[in-house]
Amino acid sequence: MDTFSFYEQVYQVVRLIPRGRVCSYGAIASFLGSKGSARMVGYAMNASHTAYPPVPAHRVVNRKGMLTGKFHFGSPSLMEQLLENEGIKVQNDRILDFKEIFWDPSLECETDI
DNA sequence: GAGGTGACTGCGA
DNA sequence: CTCGCAGCCACCT
């Protein structure tokens, strides 16, 4: 709570997202206790490029499953490529079956379908 | 110290 | 499902 900024906590949760799964900003915010402040999570992602090890921000999308932050990856197609590389289908800047691959930090794991 | 910004969310239509 | 409005809090200048 001192040296570790709110961002660090967000990075930790995002790095816990299993491969082939995605998460929403609100879910992370609620998990951190900042329920209702999903903007802070998105803001943390803006600085995720400064965090190390790198944060899989491409697995984090908004409530609708839209790749709203794809432009922050340097290339607008990079986020889409990374998601498809993990088996996630993306179309029209949107994740297909978003609710099917949605991963909640509260579950930490399991949810094995 | 104050103001502005933003990779969001929930509700109603 | 999507669109628009308003609220929310930490970081930067």
C-alpha cells in the first residue's frame, strides 16, 4: 500500500489471467476493492508498458468484450493478433463468446468449463 | 493545492 | 445486442 501502487495490484491480477481467457476492468476493480472505479484499472493498463514483467493487457477488455485499448499496444492489430494466438476469436474489435472465456479473479482458477 | 484526463460501468430506451 | 448520460478515483501538469 506504500511502495506498491494501485497499478501494481492491477498488474498482479492481470498476470494471473490464464492463457486463452479474458477479464474485464470492473472484475479486477471489484477484486481489488475499488468497485465502481474500473477507470483506474484501465488507467493502470495505460502504464502497464512501464511494468515488468510485461502485463498481458490484451487479455483485459471492457464489459462488452470490445478491444477498446488495442490502440495502446503500439499497433491496433497487435492486441487482436495476441488474442487469436491464444485461441480467442476476435471479430469487429470484439471478442466472440466473451462470456464463455471470461475469467474472474475471484475464482483465481478452476472454472474448468 | 487545484484542475483535467481517461484502455470503464450501470441504467434506461 | 447497441447507444447515450453521468459518476467514479488515481495520476499528471
